[in-house]
Amino acid sequence: MSLIYEDLVKSLDSKQQAYVDLELPDPTNGEYLLGVFHLIPGGDLNVLQAAAEIAAESSTGTNIKVNTETAFSRTMNALVYQLDLERELVWVAYPWRLFDRGGNVQNILTYIVGNILGMKEIQALKLMDVWFPPSMLEQYDGPSYTVDDMRKYLDVHDRPILGTIVKPKMGLTSAEYAEVCYDFWVGGGDFVKNDEPQANQDFCPYEKMVAHVKEAMNKAVKETGHKKVHSFNVSAADFDTMIERCEMITNAGFEPGSYAFLIDGITAGWMAVQTLRRRYPDVFLHFHRAAHGAFTRQENPIGFSVLVLSKFARLAGASGIHTGTAGVGKMQGTPAEDVVAAHGIQYLKSPGHFFEQTWSKIMDTDKDAINLVNEDLAHHVILEDDSWRAMKKCCPIVSGGLNPVKLKPFIDVMENVDFITTMGSGVHSHPGGTQSGAKALVQACDAYLQGMDIAEYAKDHKELAEAIEFYLNR
């Protein structure tokens, strides 16, 4: 240990010493959830003192050593085990036995990004990455119904699932809303979602919206010969109303697979997410991340990263979560943030910002685990008949300023087509209307699949040509 680190250790008081072990022998032995924080201390504390206070507050301790701790309680202490002074980073190991053994994601987050984000001892504190050991993954639900199941239902393979968000966000009646759905579906689109504020407004009663969407879907399926999916926002004021909305949809006559449940995961809460996962394991669970920017924006010094949010969504059982457009669309984001997050939740093994996460529940050196990773990287469907071996994938859902012209640029940044794109204004503002916007999106996708430049493909496809002219400089 260098002199500077020795001096930092010597500066700790007796309480802080109990939350630091810079020689922790094996943090990846399966006993710990690991986290990496960007930390700038505040007040009079140095970086190790501040890190020790964070470890204490996020596990067993408080600001002063108490007389009620026991020998056993001390084994539950979070431990600062690594520092990078140049990059202002600290690594913390949390004994995962601290957490509710019922697979409770909100309980974990209450510890590791709960009170600590309000501590006066810090100027900056952001959780950049987390690592879950296989022994911990066994205790959590993970996704049940995945994008692979949706692909089977839609019979859509080797391309993105093409979706839209109905616009305007609010103000359409139930019938008008269903008309927009119909237009997108008959134009060739696969997937329509409620916007995240959709609820039970007086001008668009929820029960009528559900009934009219069902009629519009039936008509679109009959006319196109292709199945369709609608994602309904079931977020509500209370548990009973949320479940009532789910039951209204499941009892409306929809074919299994033709509907998803959207939950505003941050504003509705992790309990709502996990309730839906456990109550409706055969329904695609669509996690909208409204309000995430308060925590995840890169310029925000306090919070957590997009990758951390996305990993916890997968742990909780979300089938898909919005992961950003990596700077291609209108939302703040970069490939270093958004694509890393997308890959981190869709692959069985992927590098994060600091940890390589393997979502295997068995030893990652096991030959079957290694084979699963290889199959996954080859884009084969995995975990169909051996789901005990690993946690299933969570699908990136991509929205925010995309349009048909930006489809291929985003695919190039994403480096795969295993996502759902939900273009809103990029479809509905098309000069020819929603049907033409949907056709332009399908044509842009066809051009990509055929390896053709969209300008060349547009020579024989009017809707795409109009889209290029309209969107190119927007």
C-alpha cells in the first residue's frame, strides 16, 4: 500500500475503520454486490473518510458508532475496498445478505442509493456501475416474457420491432386514439404504446380506449394478415386500480401476446414493477423510465447511471426498458452511456463501465454457461428450456426524436437490431400522415435489410422519399 493510501487509512476514526478494507481478499467470491461510485467529498472529510461514511450509511451504520451493534451485525458492514484517487472513484462491497430475501429490488436501492445521496459529507456521489454475483441472481425474478417471445408472436425476426408512440401525447378521444393505432398498424408497423402520461382522462376514458384499441387491432390484423401489439400504461394511483386496469385488458378479448403492460417504473415505483412481473409473468412488462434524468444525466453529480437503472430493471423482471438514443435522437445521451446500458441488459455477458456482468446463475466457468454466452453472441435464442441457468434478457426500447431517416444511423451505433423502436413525431409528422409515416419506417427498415442506401431505395418508394425530404434537416 502506497504512503498516500496509508495516510488515508490512518485518518479514519474507529467507526470508519469498520467500513474499510483495502485488502479485501476476494470481492467477487459471491458474498457481495459490488458498486463503483464517483465521489467528491464535502466539508472537512477526505475521500476515504467520506467513502467510509457512505458505506456505513448504506449498510449497518449511521453518523456515530452505536453501542447496540453486535459481532454478527458487523459482518453485514459494507466495505470500501478500492480507490482511484485520480478518477475520484471508490469501490464498495455490500454483503447481499443485507437485502430482503424476497427478491426485493426497491430494498437494495434504498440501501445503496437511498439516504447516501442526501448526505452533507459529499459534493458529488453517483453510482456508475453495479455487479451482481450469480448467488444473488438466484434470488431475483428477472424477466419472464421477453422480446424473443414477442418476436415469435409477431413472426418478426432479424430486424427491429417497429413501433410508435401515439401523438399528440394527450388530447385525443378514445376513438381518435384508436384511429391513430389503426393507421400505424395498416401502414406496416408492429407495436403501439400509450405515452407515459396516459391514464383515465375525462376526454379519453380508459375503458373506452381499451375497447376501441381492440377493435382497431382486429381490423388491422384482418386487413394486413399480420399480428400486432399494443402496450397499455397501467400505472395508477393505487395497487387496486393498477390491477383493475390489467384485468380490464386481459378480459377485453385480446389474444395473448397482443398486449403489454407499461409501468412508469420510477414514478410508480419498483413495487409496482415487481407486482406486475409476479402477477402477470406471461405479459411483456414495459418499463418506462420517466424522471430518470434527475438521477442519470451525465452532468448531474448525484444519482446513478443509465446502466445502473437498466440493470436493476432487468433484475426486477422488466421485459424491456427505454435506454436512450445514444445521441442520435433528441434526448441527451451518448453511445458510451446508452449503448453500454442496452448491451448490458440484452446480453448474457457484457462489459459495463467498470464490471463485466454475467447474468448466469451457475458458475460462469461451467461449460454450459460458456456455451450459452457463445449462443447469445451468435444471436441465437437461449434459455428456452433451461431457464434455471441464467436470467433472461431485457429488451432496449428506443424512443426520443428518431424518424425513418435515423433508423440506420441508430442501428449502426447500437451494433444490432434486437430492440423495439417507438418513433412518435418521426411517424405522425410525415407529410402524408401516420399511415405514410409507418410505410416510410418499414421502407427504411427494408432498405437496411437489403443493404441499400435509403436515398436509392426511395426512388421506388414514395413514402420514404417524402420522409427523407421532410426529416433530413430536422
